[in-house]
Amino acid sequence: MENDKLFDQSSEAEKENVQPEQEVNTAEEVKEESLTVNEEDFVGKSKEELVKALSDLKESQNFRYNDEVLKIVGPIFNGLRHEERQSALEKYKADGGEPDGFEYHGEEMDRKFDELYSLLKERKHKYYANLESSRKENTAKKKLLLRQLREIVKGEETEQSIEAVRKIQEEWKGIGQVNMAENQELWANYKALLDQYYDRRGIFFELKDLDRRKNLTKKVQLCEKAEELKDSEILDAVRILNELHEEYKNIGPVPREEQDKIWDRFKAASDAVYDRRKEYSDQIRVEQEANLETKKALIAKIRPFVDFNSGRITEWNQETKKLQDLQKEWDAIGHVPRENAKDINKEFWGLFKTFFNNKGQFFKNLEEERTVNLKLKQALVEKAEALKDSEDIEGTANTLKSLQQEWRKIGPVPEKFKDSVFEEFKAACDHFFNRKRQKNEAVEQEFVANFEKKAALCEQLVALAAEKPNSLEPLQEIQAQFEEIGFVPRKEIKTIQQKWAEANATYLEAVEGIAEGEKQRLVLQAKYQRLKSSPNKSSLNKAEQDLRRQIQELEDEINTWKSNLGFFARSKNAEALKAEYDQKIEEAEAKVKVLRDELRILNQA
């Protein structure tokens, strides 16, 4: 504070030492005032002497004196020149010359005089022009300094502002003359701004002392908070102490006599927390060493995964699950010593990455296989496209069905092409079969009539069942009639099959004295014996071929489904799809068994 007061007093001295500035003449102007010009010094001089007088002024900077000399010498010289011209004119006339033809060019001394006279005039004008320009520049400089000083006065007082003001004062003193019209106003503004600045600076140091007292109070409060941390949980204590240190750092200075005392108190409270932190760090170090050993053991478990290899997706997924479980164990382990963290993490994640690189290569190879399958299916698409407008309805239908069988046998394609290539193939097939259905509209009407006939037989069979029959003959007779009726509309196939199945079941349930399995066997046996005795021997052969075809198709589908199961990844959606395929396989195998039993009955008929 004492230094601040001394500094302020010196500033007041500077303030009081500022004196009003006056417009002063230059040294040349003073010299000009000390010299006078006597016209008598030039009267009676020759032209040569007058030229020499002007020549002597070439190096002179006393432009006011020079100008006075020119005003006197000019008329004298021109008078001598006029006399010479008149004399030359009289002589010209005396020699018989005409006045109108007279020309006078003067002599060499006239030209020298004119050149010197013009030179001195030009130097005078140039000098005073430069002087005026310099005064304008100086005026602009002082106005700029006034703007800078005004900004300092308006701004917030700081320790550095006094240096800026002093610099402005030095620059102000070094600037030369300004325009007389603005000199007084510039000086008045300059003096007023300095007065405002130094008056405010005194208030600034008073407020500064008050602020330092307030800062001391704030730092005392921070010391009290730091001392209260001795009993706090160590991590919270360190965090809060760091916040207190940041706050302490941002609080301004305190009175000089209190500066060391308050810092020593704050440091003592901080050291108490730091000592506790060291004890805690030592304990953490022991735990981290134990974690390091645990992670080393885990790395030993992971290392064999690098050498794993398989051609099955499920096995890769199983190993992946195991590795991910070990990763969870790794993540659950706490920190290790900082100097070991980088190396052990690098080793673990290196092994982890190698396994997944190997897995990625496996799926890359798998993707290549799927790309081959895509090409095979695209070839089938091309064949279907070529056939979709064929006029050979029956032959093309069989060919397209064969292509569909081939399609089902081909394995999966890349996921992003699965839907698009299937839609192309389906669209070509649908196009043909839609045409086929359009050509069979007449046949479709016959199918409708067949449906109505078969529905009537179903109702007749149900009515017979209500009479509690004790023989299968009525069933067999109606069954024969049912089979002789042709096809029904496609959309009614399931409906009539369900009706017929329900009617058969109703009749067989009503028949008395025959076991269930035996009933079904007898029904089939009667059916095939009737076909065997029929004049149309091809019906029995066709029935056998149909049974064998159905069995073969189901077995092919079962094999395809079983093969596809191996490509499913272990994910939520894949598990659901796998369950769906398992159910399909189970149902298909059950149906194959039923068809084989029926084929055996057919062969025994």
C-alpha cells in the first residue's frame, strides 16, 4: 500500500507539472525577424551585382528575408532591363529600322536573373506548403492521442494504465506545431482528460485497498473449509480441495502484510489432506498389483482362442460367446499400476483382435460361397425369364417347377441380395402361372362344378354317419365317387380337403366294431384295391408315383433345412428362425412316415 501511495503521489506531481503549450516560432522564423532589408543596399547596382545578390540567397532558409529581397531587387532589375530595351529601340530606329519590326531578346544576364527569381519563389512556396502539411499531420496525431487518452479515462483503471498515460504524454511533447486555429482547443481537451484520469486514479487506489481486505476475508473462509476436510472421505476431500485451490488462485491479492500468513494457513490445511491421500494411494497400489496378477491369469485363458478354427458358424459363435464372457470378467477387474496398464491392455486386446480377425476371415470365405450361390440363382432367374412367355403351358410349367426345386436346393446368398433375387425369380414364375391360369378359365368353371359335387358327397357321408353304420362299404362307395370327380379350384382345394377329411373322420368315428388304425388302413386298402381293379391301370401307378414323389420331395426339403441350420448365427432372430426350421423338419418327418405306411398299403393291395 505504501508503494501504491508513493506511486500515486508521483503521478500527482506529473499531473501538476503539465504546462499549457503555446504556438512558438521556428529558429528560421526567429532569424527572419532579426534580419531587415534596406532598399538603398541595391539601388544603383548593376545587373551583374543584382544577379549575384539573388545567387547568394539560393542556400538561405530565411524565406521571409528572401521574399523582401525579391520585392526590392525585382523592380530595380526590370527597370535596368527596360532602359536597355529602350536604348536598343532608339538605336534600331536610328539605323533605319521600322518600330513594328523591332525585337528585343535581352542578354544572358537577363535569363540568369529570371531563373534565380523563379527558383527562389518556388522554394518559398514549397517551404510554406510543407509547413502547412506538417501542421495538419501534427494536428491529426494529437487528435489520435486524445482519443486514446479518452478511452483510458472511460475504461477500467489498472496498474498498466499509468504507463499508457505516460507514453501518451511523451508522444504529445514530441509532436511539433499544429494549426493555430485548433491549438488552444486541443490543449484544453488534453488538460481536462489528464485531470479526470489522475482524479480517478486516486479513487482507484482507495478501492483497491478495500478489495484486498475483502479478498483476505474470502481466503480466510477458504482456509476454514480446507481445515474441515481433515475428517472427510479422502476422494471427496481431494476433489473439494482442488476446487478450493482453484478458487483461492482466482481470488485477487490481499494486504501485503497478510499475504504469507494466509498462504501458510491454507497450505497447512492442504498438506493434511495430501498426507491422507498418500496413505490411500499406497493402499490402492496394493489392490492394483493384485488386479495385475488377475489380468495376467485371464490372458492365459484367452491365448488358446487365437488358434481356434472351424468350418461351422455355430462353433464360431460358441467360441465368441466364451470370449465375450471372458471380456466381461476383464472389464470387471479394477485398475492396474499405471506403468503396466498400457502393455497388459495391448496384449489382451491384441489376442482379442486376432480371434475376431480369424472369425472375420471365416465369414469372408462363407460370403464367397454365398456369392457362388447368388450366381447360381441368378442363372435360374435368367432361365425363368426366358420361359415366362412360353406357349407350351404344360411343359413350361413342369420346367419351372423343376427350376423351383433347384432353387430350394441352392444354399443361402449374401443377405443384401436375398430378397431382390428371390423377387426376380418369383416374378418370372408368377408371370407364367398367371398366364396359365388365364388360359384355363374354362377348366376353372369345371373345377367349380367338381367342388360342388365333392361338397355334396361330403354332406352325404356325414348323413350316413348319423345312422350309426357298421360297415365301411358306404364309405368306400362314396370315396370311389369322390375320386372319380376331377379337380376343384385352387383356392378351394384346402376347403374341400378339410370337408372330406372331416366327413371321413365323422363316418369312421361312427362306424362300430372297427379299431381306429384299422379303419384308416381299410379305407386306404379299399381305395387302392379299387384302383387296381379299375380298367384305367395308370391310376394306381400314378398314385404310387405321387406317393414316392411326395416322400422324395419331403426328404429333399428336410435335408436342405438341416443344411441351412448350420449357417444361422447365434442371435435372437436366428434362434427364432432355427426353432421354426426344427418344427418344419419334425412335421415333414412325421408326414414321410405316414406316406411310407400308405405306400406299403398300396403295394400290398
